[in-house]
Amino acid sequence: MGLWKRIGNLFSKPEAPAAPKSMLDLSPGDICEVSLVTYEVTGRTKTSGRNAAVLTLRDGSRIAYLYIEEREELQYRLYHPIDGRLDSPSEVPATLELDDRTFYLEEEYEGYAAVTGQTPYMNGGEQHVWQYQSDDSRLLRVEWQNGRFMLYEGEAVISADVRVIRAS
């Protein structure tokens, strides 16, 4: 190493460490923990126009979906797929009755879905989403894309119960 290079190294600033990934930035191959369960992220869906993402999580043979949205702070909702069927996206009701529980429409939106990894929809496209909540704070999510409906039931998760284990 030359003399000038050594002198330059004495006065140079060290490189700043890379900022850690937040839950909103996770992608397939990363590991996270939700409510004391460790999951591998196997897929990610991001809808245009929203500061939100849905992570497909795998814990052994079980699959779950973590909806993450950044508003004033990060909000988390953990969903599990359920069986159900609706006929047409134009006929999605404002209230849904499921297992003796009534869900009320909380939010409806649509946008282009960018997909990576393993997700219910393997290619991007226009996606419609309806999010419901019951009086006892249970959640229901309905998605429609490419002529196919997916239904999920879930619950809100507090920020303290969610953390990144390993991010690539």
C-alpha cells in the first residue's frame, strides 16, 4: 500500500452500516417472527398506490399472510386462508355473515399488484381488496384478481409481537 493511500485512509470516514430492513421491506428468503412463531417469507405482494405489502409466510406446512401497512406507524394483521366463494367482484356485500359472526366492510381498494415469490396469485395484475372487521375485532379479507377470489380470516397483531430475524 502506498504512502498516500495510507494517509488517505487515516482521514477517510468509515462506511456507514447498512440500515436494517423493516418488516415492510422483507422479501422471499427472509425470516421473521410473528407472535412467537418463526416464519420464512416465501412471497410478497405490493399493491400500487399504498404503502403496504402482504407477505406470504411459511412455518413448516402451515401458510399465513401478514398484511403490513405504514400509516402513522406500522400496522400488522395476520391472516389464514379460509374456504369460501363469492360470485362476482361487483356483488361483494358491505356486510358478510361467516360462522355466526357478522363482518362489516372497513375498507375497499384496488390497484396493480406486484408479486414476487410464492403467492396466491403468481403474476401481477389489477387486484381488488375488501377488508372487514367484526364487533369482536376479528378480521376478514377478500381479494379478487384474475377472476379468482381468496378469503382470509385473521386478527390484528401489535408491533411488539413482530420482528425481523434475518434479512438478506
